[in-house]
Amino acid sequence: MPNLSGVKFSACSSGIKNEGLDLGLVYFEEPHLFVSAYTRNRVKAAHIHYMKKMEGKKIKALLVTSGCANAATGKEGVKDLERLAEVFSKNLPIEKDQIIFASTGVIGKRLPLDKIIDSIPHLKKNLDSSRIEDFAKAIMTTDTYHKIAKGTFVGRREYILVGVAKGAGMINPLFGTMLSFLFTDFPLRREVIIRPFRASLKESFERITVDCETSTNDTVVLFFPEGPLDEEGYPQFLETLKGVMRELALLIVRDGEGATKVIHVNVRGAKRKKDAEKLARRIARSTLVKTAFFGNDPNWGRIMAAIGDAEVDILPERIDILIQGERIVKGGKGTDFDEELLKRRLSAKDVELEVNLNEGKASFDLYTTDMTYEYVRINASYRS
Amino acid sequence: MPNLSGVKFSACSSGIKNEGLDLGLVYFEEPHLFVSAYTRNRVKAAHIHYMKKMEGKKIKALLVTSGCANAATGKEGVKDLERLAEVFSKNLPIEKDQIIFASTGVIGKRLPLDKIIDSIPHLKKNLDSSRIEDFAKAIMTTDTYHKIAKGTFVGRREYILVGVAKGAGMINPLFGTMLSFLFTDFPLRREVIIRPFRASLKESFERITVDCETSTNDTVVLFFPEGPLDEEGYPQFLETLKGVMRELALLIVRDGEGATKVIHVNVRGAKRKKDAEKLARRIARSTLVKTAFFGNDPNWGRIMAAIGDAEVDILPERIDILIQGERIVKGGKGTDFDEELLKRRLSAKDVELEVNLNEGKASFDLYTTDMTYEYVRINASYRS
């Protein structure tokens, strides 16, 4: 698969984290437009305040820090970014209003500006169109692998869309995920892409949750060159955008903190999609359901309890529940399923959980993880 | 402290659970009235359907099963209770509409009627006014200790109020807790007590949560003899009721599944109590906050993130956060607190977490637990 021409990546260890890559830079040879989506959390990271002022502008660089979220840092957090913009504009062929930022990591700490500024020569020297993997690694926190998804599509010519993302905790994106960046050479105008971009978000990042904790830093950005629309390629572009976003979302949930499996929660037969969504999200946030899945325990009573607690009017006596395709609840009561066999089938890396309300035709599905000792370990000792 | 006269308790191991007491019986020599509150979960246990039909009646017996919740058992679950009422009426000096039931345990299993019926002679033989401790033990599931609270008060004569309760998982009572039974010899009429009973619930059981999972079986019942009100003793009765309920609620949260500490979440300075409650509940359900407390980590960024995710309009730049009385966030930003010292103070069994929004005068507080390896262990292997 060819690289995006004119888009260069680099990464380095600046010392924000104790070890590993923690600074990622993207440089666009030609100015690019972007559309973005941010967390619905009312406590927002400094970069989100900063980027909101940059909306509609053309930019040439993106700097991402990991290990420090630059959230709950007040006005100083935004000023730190303004200072960085100024310094970068003196060291790269960009204006100071041509760089944007994103951060992830511990909330409440200021960015170590000196360490970042000291790293600029190294970041600049290493810029290369082939280094997207390093960039994807530099934005990781508790992720166990880096996340890249690509797609190509054809219009008047061949185009590329490539995206990177990171998880792995505080994942309950409702307007984006922790961090995800998508790059394409398909020319667009902002007014054309804003709506389809949001639609794709709804079907990808908004369909996963690890711990039902919406982050302060969730950010998704799509970068693209400005230009007249290639009508022929547009439908394929939209398909590719949806596919790449969905792939990244699944990579995030697969790498959820401490997860041993991905649970696909599919609520069907609802009167309204809104109800199906409430139920799916309530099941996915149940620590009792998530720990039962960790124990390969088809403990459907906990699923029924979560359903009953979702603030949706349901008819318990109509509910069917299927796990791995096996009907374990019919009409609200347990069936005579082979529990030992089902336990073995639950030990898979992918588990299908279907709830059918048998009341209507609306449905909603999302992906979540089990809850494990490792989740507790990671989060009881994250900062130490 | 004297026993309640005319109220007898017994317990036995009937085999519903693999080991330990699992059947508890209360027998009232004189018919008693009761007021009760049940779960708001839309999936309700059979005993709740049964007891709703008994409201306003005078009863002489209460049978409680642990190890089997008799929930999601459909009409058959209620019929099983009708059958038990009939059998008990032939073995105790009661009519068949003078017994009520409550259950706790695994959801989705029918009650083993034969085992229960076989236990009647034993239960009957052991009835004694001193056996409340056995009864309190018989209603336990994952509880690590039994829970009893007592109070005496004086009106025209001395009265007693004694309550028992059980936890320890699926605890997020909004109309009651898993199971709690309160007994008094203070004569009352139902219409007098219903409102104060609900008010006491709101200030006790509704102020605790272990895992934010509202059970299918939550039940609180207060039993009392019918009679003209002792006006002199009524204010003290109300105080005692509130005190005993609060003590039981705190006993439940202290014994929360896997908990190493109790966190008192106190949200102050809100414009409306409703907002303070939303924030306190959102913080208390955050697995990231709860695991951080397990790790004695004053990771206030996670508290800020939970606050921002509570669907309450807040001003992040006004928020103060205090842990163990130490101000660690002022105006939305971290202070220069001594982290090592605070870590040590966080290792206490009781932790005070105060959030001040500095916007108004409303407040709300509740008690929750940390989230630990042990919570995962208990719930990944509950049924095995």
C-alpha cells in the first residue's frame, strides 16, 4: 500500500513518560483542512479549547503528547500550547497558526515545555512519510499495541485514507475516542464532509466502550487537502472512511485495559432505537455482567438485572437472550441450555450477546470488554 | 438490650446453598402490619410481585431464602410462593394469607420447594426470640458478616426497634437495599408510617452504592403491631428508625464485595440538590475513581473527568476537591499537596472525598466502596 505523499511523521522520547515514545509530530507539506470531534465531557483538555479556535483554518502540523493529558490545567494549559505554537513556527516552515495539538495521559499535570522544545531538532530530523508507525506508537498510553487502519479507493485517480488511534482506558466515546487521526489525499471542502464525518463517528467510535468513562481528551480529526470534489470517488471515500473508523474503533476495544475478550452487545426487537441504545449501554457498563464474562459464566440473571435497571419500559416476560447464538433465556426465563458447553464457548476472544425484546423492530449494537484483575491492576497503579 | 417479645426467629441449612444457613423464618405471635419498599429495577423478583398483593394485610410470618433469588422465574416463581404459603399454613398457627416472603441469590433459578418444605419441622422447632443472629446470618450471600442494628426509645413505655440487612453485591438501592427487615413493638398505623418510612430510606439505604447495580430483589420491610399512636414516643421512634436504617446501610457498604475501604462522597456548593446527587452518584460509579482509591492514589484527574461526565452543567474552573480534608484541587487545578503523605492517609478504612462546586448551597452525600481484585474474583466466580 502506497504512502500518502506530502505527509510526514516522526516521534521521539522526550521524557514526558518514564519510558517509550511520548511525542508525535505530523507535518503536511501543503496546508490541509481538517474536521474534528471532541469529548462531550464538560471538563475538556486544553488542546480542545485551543483547537476549537482553529476550526476552519488550514494547518501544516499536528503535535501529540502522551503521558500528560494537559487537562484541568486552566488557562495556563492553553497558554502552554500557544507558546509551543510560537516555538514550532520558528523551527519548522509553518506559521504559528498552522499547528494544532492533542494530548493524552494523566489529567491535571502541565506539559513539560522544556522537554518538548528540546525535542524539536530530533522530531524535525526524523520526519518521513514512512514513519506513521512510530507516530502511532508515540500516542499510546496503556495500549498494548499501536493502531493503524488504511483503505484505498478509486475516483478520477487512486486515493488513500489512513488513520491512527489509541485507547485503552477511560473509553466511552460519545463524540470521538481518546485520540484518533485520519489522513487522506482525497480533496474535500469542510462543508461537504462535516455531516458524513459525524455519521461515521456514530457508527464506529460511538459504538465501543471499555469502562463507560468518557474522557476529558477524546479527539478525532480527519485531515484532507482542499479541492474540488471528485464526484466519482466520493461514495467510495465515504465507504472507506466508515470502514477505517470502524476498524480503528474495534482495535481500541480489543485493546481495552485488561480485557481478555470483546463482547458484541446487540439489542434487537425494541420499539425505538433510543431504547435499544440505552439497554445496550446499560448492559455494557454493568461490572457484574463484565466480571461474569471474564469468568466465562453465562450468568444471564445479571443481564436481566441490568436490562431492568436501564430506565426503559420493557416486558420482562418477552425477553430472549442468546449467547454465542445459543438461546439461554426465552420469554424472560432460563432455558435448559448445556452450561458446561456454553462456558467453554464463552472462553473465546469474541463473544456475541444478543438481547431480543420482541416488542418492535429497532436495534442497536456496540462492543465492550470484560472486566478483569488486570483492569484493576492497571488502574490501581497507573501513575506509580 | 431486651428482646422484642412475641417475635421469634429461626434459621437452617436447607441445601439451597452448598453450605451455610440459607433459610430464615420470623414468626409473630400477634399479627403485625408492615410497610415495605422494593427495587426500582423493572425486572422484579417473584416475592415482590407476591408481596405487593399482601400490602395492608396483617401477617404472622416471614420466610427468607438466600442462594436463590427467585427472580426471572415468571408466573411459576409466584406460584411457588403460593404453594409455600399453603404448606406453611398447615404447619404453623397461621392462615395462608398471613405469610410473606423474600429471596436473594442467583437470578433465574426456581426455588427448591422440596428442600424448603423438608426444613419446616426444624425451622419450627428452633423458633426463639433470641435467635435474630441466626436469622441475620441465614439471609447473607457474599456478605462477610451479618448485619443487625438496634435502638430503644421511650414514650409511654420503653420500645425497641431492631433491624437486619444483607449486602454485598448488586448494591445501588434506590428504593431499598438487597434485603432489610426491621421489627418494632411500637404500635403504628400504616397511613402514619408510610411517609416517614420512605423519608428514612432516602437518607439511609439510598445513600449507599457498591457497584451501581440495582438489584431485582431489593426489599426493605418494617414490621409493627397495630395500635393507637403513642404521641410521646413518636418523635423518638422516627429518630430511632432513621438511626437504625442508617447504621444498617453503613454496615452494608462497609461489607461491599471486595471492598478495602468506604468512601464518603460529599458534593457541596451545587445550585440544586438534584445536581449534587447526579455528581455524587457519577463519581461513585466511576471504576477509574474506585480503582484509584484501591491503589491509595489521589488521582484527582479521574474525579474531575467523572464530574465532567455527569450531565450536569458545572464550571470546572470553580471546583475544589478535598481528600481527607486536604485541598488537592482549587479552582479546577491541582494544588501543591504532599502526595506521599496523602497516599498514606488514603490507606485508611474510611476516606472523605469532598467536591465543592462553589456555585450554590445545595449538597448531597453518599457512601461507596473502592474496586479491588477481590471484587473481580467474587464476581467472576460467584456461581461456581
